Amino acid sequence: MKGNAIARIIIYSILILVLIGILVVALGANNYFKFGTSGGTPVVGSMNVDESDVRNLEINWASGNITIIRDDIDEILVEEIANGEIKDPMTYNLRGNTLQINYAEGNVRIGFGSLQKKDLNITVPMDWSCGDLIINSASTDVEIREIAADQLELNTASSNCTITNSTIGNLELNGASCDLNYSGSLNSLTCDGASANITAVFTNVPRSIELDGASADLDITLPSDCGYEIDMDGVSNRCTSEFTTSKGSHSYGNGACKITIDGVSATVHIRNGGHRHTEDCSTPNSNCPDNSHSGNHH
């Protein structure tokens, strides 16, 4: 409904103002906010963990890049890298089958010039697969290559995330500003943030894709034999597709992939992995899933 869309614009605008206010305070002289961790055992440089002891992985990281890859090794290798001497070593907890990696022991201050940038590199054996992979970060770049996980949850204030040749069950992305580049297989994607830019090339047909935000750009490539259905609610939304659909249809094929966009100023482009044909869903009487310029909920 148009009234609901206007209400969301107001809410998202307030959220952005609040986030800007937090940033100004955090960067002010002698001011900071805390990135909480739960302590653990300090580690200097690197550590190894038997892969049979780890099913889930949780990362709490404040500053620096996070890289997770697999290689021909026998144990899970965790390394932190910084320019110069590391001021606050990372810590770890092994609780049941969950390995938790923290930026530092206790709470660390985030403020102007107070936080050391440290990169976290995690390498896992070729045959290891993850149950729950949770990444909590303040502002980091995340790179994940050739990883299998049942559930990936990324919570961040601002993040650029690249996931390559991976097999993920459910991917949940939460943040004020998120950029995601994805390639591989995926069951479902949920994104909730003030601003999101998502580009994905899928080797399968996902069950569902849900985006909720003030500004969302979704550019996905689906297999040529896919089916999808788009549901857009909001204002100033635009959709294009390279699939040819029947006139007046809101779906393609069997509609197996449910794509839901709930927000303002969303741009959606559906690419055909098999051939190139583009329909502009933003124009009246187009043969694509309808858009929501009028605020109608399809």
C-alpha cells in the first residue's frame, strides 16, 4: 500500500540519521563505542583446530578484512595479520562444536585512531563443511571462497561481501549498508538493511529471495530452465528481465523462485543464463512481472 511505503521511507530516513549520528559521536575527540566480545583464550599470530571438533563457526571482528577459504590441509587454520606488532591479540572459544573467534579479549574501543586494523584469514580442509557460519562485524570486507555451509548469517554496519563458488543453504544479510557478490548454489537469501546492492550468479534456482530496505539493487542470473515470480511492494521500483513471459504474467515458468522486494527505489534485473532477451518491467503492458510505481502489492 502507498501509505505503508511512505511510512517506510520515514522510518528508513530516521534510521540513516541515527547511524550518521552514531558515526559522528564515535569519531569525535575522546569518544568511542564498544564492540563487545566474550573474551576467550588469547592467540598470538595463528592457531590450528582439529576439523572433527568444529561444526559451527562464529566470528566477531571489529576492523580489517575477513577471508575464509578451503585448501589441501588437515586442520582448520586461523591467522590474524596486521602491520607491525599486534596490540590486542585475537581470542577463541570452543564451546561444544562451535568455534568462536573474537577480535580481542573483552571490549575494544572503536573511535578515531583507536582501533588497529587486523585481517583474519581462516583456511579449512577441502572436505570440511560448516553448519552455522555467523559473522558479526563493524565495518569489514568479507571474502568467502568454495565454502559449503547450511546457514550463513552476516551482521554488519557496513560491509562488502564476496562469496565465490560456494554452496550455501540459507543466507541472511543484515546491515545498514551491504554489498554482496555471490556465485554458486543457494537455497534462500534474506537481506534487511537501509541500502543493499546484490549481484549473484546462481547455478541452481533458489527457493526464495527477500529484500527489505530503503534502496535495493538486485541483479541475478538464473539458469535458463528456471521459474520465478516477483512480488514488489513500494514506490519508485523498477524491474527488467531477460526472460520472455506471457503478456500480463507476473511470473516465468513454474514460479519456483519467489522474489519479494519490500522497500523504496528498488532496481531488479533478472538475467538469463542461456540467452539474451530483455523486457523492461517498468513500462505499462510489459510482459514481465509488474512493478510497484502505483504502490500496488502484487
